[in-house]
Amino acid sequence: MSVPLVGSPTPVSVPVLAPELVDARRPRHGETAVRRAGRVVRRLLASSAAQDTGIAERLAQSIQQPVTTGRQIAVTSIRGGAGKTTLAALLSLTYAHYRSDPVLALEADPALGTLPHRLGTREVRWSTSDLARIVDPGMRITDLTGYLSPFTGGGWLLPGSQGSVGTMLDLETYRVVVTSLRRYFAATVVDCETLPAEVARTALVTTQARVLAVPATPEGIASTRSVLEWMGGLHKRLLPTTVVVLVRTAPIAGVDVRKATEMLAAGGVTVLSLPYDRHLAAGGAIRTELLGERTARAATRIAAEVMDRAARRQGGQQQGAAPAAHLPAGRPPLGDPYGSPHPADHGFPQAPAAPPAPGAQSPAPGIHPASPGSSSVGLPPQGPGASLW
């Protein structure tokens, strides 16, 4: 049961989008009818069904791997319109479907952010700043979810605002929320502001994995290369736990994906792509059953790659070691549960300096990141072969 804020009025639910705008939208399938029919024919003639099933199971196992502490994933971009929020929503929906424990989508891009609408939420009530004033270490997850909005698959959403222009999310509010909520959720997807905003820069070094949404254009590739050089100067483990996603927002390819991958895949960065999809391009709530098959497969692969990197250092184990069991819900353990340093494992830092303009020299400030807590177990499990799509 929710406890009202002390000394302040209880927030009123606000529609995410005017009803007439919601009803006016006609969702489209991500692929044309001709393409879908052609795929059915190819499946009847091909003999790769067993191989496809094996790949799907391996990806599902990566997404579902146990974690001993909550894994937080920052999704950001170098400019607006790169597909950052769409990517954050796809990751949130995928983790909520496959994982058996609680998943949170946290909006750290409060100024008219669209994450609630992309996740199909009709109304928002409590925001990040509201929760920062009341969250308490003694809360149980059943207390906390009264302040969150559910979304498809069993996940939870914490909006950045109620759609008010000029709403700001300061660094202290972000720090309180992410450090307090980590022990409740096995996976938290943080939809950040675009770089070089202060919260986005801080999220890069305080989360266990990071995703850069990059417009699949020559300008997007050039700018992202400069940002990666800057990140490499911050900490040697930032790049190996970073996934760059080339997002196509138009049906015509803007760049050669192979060449773009060669340019960006330095220092251990993984480069993947999200194809153009009519359903995603139309905006509005994402309905996974309407995604094109290529888009659905790409989203699952991205989610698996990101979780592999987020879980790379836990309990002193390297990626690929035997998974550790879940810790029960409760207060976060004291001390450092990791056997070695990681950017997000020691102390909450001040935001690093903003990334340089393309061609400028990259600074290399020190890192002093935050202590993790434990995750709790909640929702019923999905089988390793269960498909979201």
C-alpha cells in the first residue's frame, strides 16, 4: 500500500497522451504482407529450423542468467532522434518477458520524455523526483510498486516527469533513486538524456553496462567515434561493457554496416544494428506482436549482448563462469562483493567532463563509482525457449 508524501500533496494521475491522439493511431506491422508471406515460404523450404531454435535458446539463456546484484544499464545517445528511447523500451520489454525477477524501466530524460508512451502506459502519477523524497531502505518491493506503473510482460516503469516542460532531474535525485532501487530489481534500464548532459555522463560510469544509440548516418558514426575515444579515457573497462547500436530510422540504408562496425569496434566495444521497422517508425506504444521478424531477432540479440556485459564482473567471476545464485530480498550487503574494481562498483562519482567535439583531445579524469546492493526475486519464470516475438 502506498504511503503519501509527507508535507506535500499526493500527485494526480496525468494522461501520457490525449485520448483522441491515442485512438487516431492505427498500428502497422513492422513488415509488409509480401515480406511476411515470403518468409513463410522460405521456412517451408529451408531446413534451418533446428539451428534457429538453438540460437534463440542461447540468447534466452544469456538474458535469463542469474545475477547476484541488480544490474543497471544506461541507454543514451549523442543527439535526439537517434532511437534512444525506442531502444530502451525494447530492452525493457525483452528483459521483462524473459527474466523471472523484477525489471525496472527508469526514465532519466524527464523533459517530455516518451518512454511511458512507448511502453504502453496510459497515465503517470509518481515521478523520479517524487520517489526520491520517500524511498526508504526498509521498504519491501510490494510497498515500492505502489509508486510505479506496470507495463507489458510484468515490468515496472518510473517516469521522469508528468510531461511538464522545464522539469529537471538533478544529479542528487538521480543518485538517490538509482542507489535505493538497485536491490529490488535484477535489471534496470535507464533511459538517459542525450550526451553531454550531466546525468547521462554520470550514468555512463555508474551502471554495469551502457548502450549508445547511434543514427545509421555518416555524421552519427563520426560523432560516436569521438565519444568512444572519450569513454576509453575515463576507465579501461567502460568500452568492453558498451554496446553500440546502429539504429535505422529510414528504409534506405544511410551507411555500410560492415564499414561502420570496423570504425567503431575498438577497445572491446560490440557493434550491433537495429533494422528499420514500420511499426517502430510510426511511434506510439510498442506492440511486440507487430514487430518485424528481423527487428525482433535484433532486439533479442541486443538484450543478450548487453546482459552478458552487465554481468561480466559479479562476485569476482569472469563472464562465462558458473552463475551465482540469487540473493534474497533485503538490505544490500556491506562492503565490495566484487573481487576487482569496476567503474560502477565503488562510490558514486561526480559526472565526468563532457565528451569533446569531434577531433578534440579526450580528457581522462578519475573514476570513483558506487556500491551495489542485492536483487530480489519475484515474477514467474519464462522457459529458456520461450519467445517474446
